[in-house]
Amino acid sequence: MWASSSDRERYLAELLAERQKLAPFVQVLPFCTRLLNQEILRASSLPPNQNFVEPERIDHGSPLRLAGQPMNGQAMDLDAWSGIQTEHLGVRQSPSMLWNSAPGVVASPVVKKVVRIDVPVDKYPNEDKLRDKPGYEHLNDPLHVLVEAEFPPDIVDARLNQAVAILEDLLKPVDESMDYYKKQQLRELAILNGTLREESPSSHLSPSVSPFNSTGMKRAKTGR
């Protein structure tokens, strides 16, 4: 318990200093700012000789208290609580704070765009054969790829188009003999199953090019 007015003034000065530090982040931390302002108002409104509890010992209570239940002798105020915020796919703009830069510096707005790439069914004819079978219910939705980009407005379209071009190239069916990704998948599957057989490099060498049949090799001298 603090009884002297000097202690109260020192505590109030610390609160004001904290509010000044928090000023650049008011939009990011609205609840912290509001609680700090309430504490400043409470500390400044106390009479000079009235005791008040140290801030470290204040019982803040459980955050799971129901609305209207008393907390520290006062009703809990939830007017500013808006519940869970949901974000819908599409285009949105939001300011981003440069945390590593000087306080109060706001970066350019970030744009979020989502593009859907529909894949023609004729490129993957096997899906028609599996569509109505158990375990393949996901094939009822047309085959597509969602591409999401979140960049500043001046580069978001370029990055999105670059990603779409790469995916469209990867989605083109290729011959199995040229399908590098399928070969890698089959190799990894063989490793997991323990059926991988690595070919020896010497099996590809003909007897004429074998290093042991080379005419340039000479027997080492034994000194006899």
C-alpha cells in the first residue's frame, strides 16, 4: 500500500511515459492503450492521501469471466470487444507496420489477391473413371488450384502472374519417360518399401573401356 503523494505522482509519471511509448502502436494495440488510459485516469483521480494497491498486486481476474461479472469492484466493460474476425478470400488492403524501423513509420499498404486456375478434365482423363467411386468424393469439385499473393500494389500483379505461369507449366501433362517429378516420387516410394535397386556404374561400361583392360595401365614393378 502506498500512502504518500510522491509515490502516487511517480507511478502516474511512469504510466504517462508508457503511454507515450505506446502512441505509435495505438491502431495495433487498441486494448492495451485503453487499459493504460483507464489506469492513468484511476491513478490521477485518487485523493492525495488515499491509499491504493501497487499495480503489481492488482488481481486482474480471469479473462474467461462472463460479461457483467464484477472485477476489482467494477463491472467488466466489453463494449469494445467485437468477437472473432473472419477474413474472406479476395482482395483486401491493410496497412503494415515496420516494426524494425523508426516508431510511427507505416509501410505501403499490402494487397492480397487470390486467383483460381481451372484445370481441363481432358488433360487428366483418369479422374472421370474415379469420380463416383468411394474415396474419391473430392473429385466432384472441378480440379483447380488456388494461388494467393500478398504484396504491395506495385508488385502484386507481377508476382501473381509469375506464379500462375509456373503452375500452368507444371500442370501440363508430360510423357512418363520425361516426368522427372514422377520418377522422384517412385524412387522415394521404393526407398520406403525397401525395393530400391541402385544400378552399379560399372555395369554401363563395356569391357573395352573397363579401367582394368586399359592398355595404358602397367603392372607395378616388384624390384625383381
